[in-house]
Amino acid sequence: MAKKTRRSRRKRKTTPTPVVKQRPQPALVQEVSAEPGLDLSQEYAYVFTDLRRIAIIAAVMFALLFALAFALR
């Protein structure tokens, strides 16, 4: 193993960099208008089925947790 030295390190003198405050740029907003004949429930039907599936799985997992908590005591 190499021997550790106790040399003091020089402190670097640096000048602080100037902070320039910039104004936030206004965000570009696009207006989205729904078409009059567009049915969102049909368009996003897969989202509702996925959410229902997630809710069912979560309920089963919570029930399993409670059952195991009582069974393992």
C-alpha cells in the first residue's frame, strides 16, 4: 500500500460567474377542439378496460394480503 502524504492543498481562487436572470418565455398553447362527431368513450375504451383490470388485480392482491396476515399469525 502506498503511504499517505499530508500535503496541504492550495485553495483555488476563482471569480464567481455572474448570474444572468432571464425572463421565462411564454409557452405556446395550441387549442385542441374536439370534433362534434367524435365519441371519446369509444375512442378511449381500452383505457377503461385497463383501469378496470388494474382495479380488480389490486383488490385481489389486498384480499390476499389480508388473508395471509390472518393465516400466518
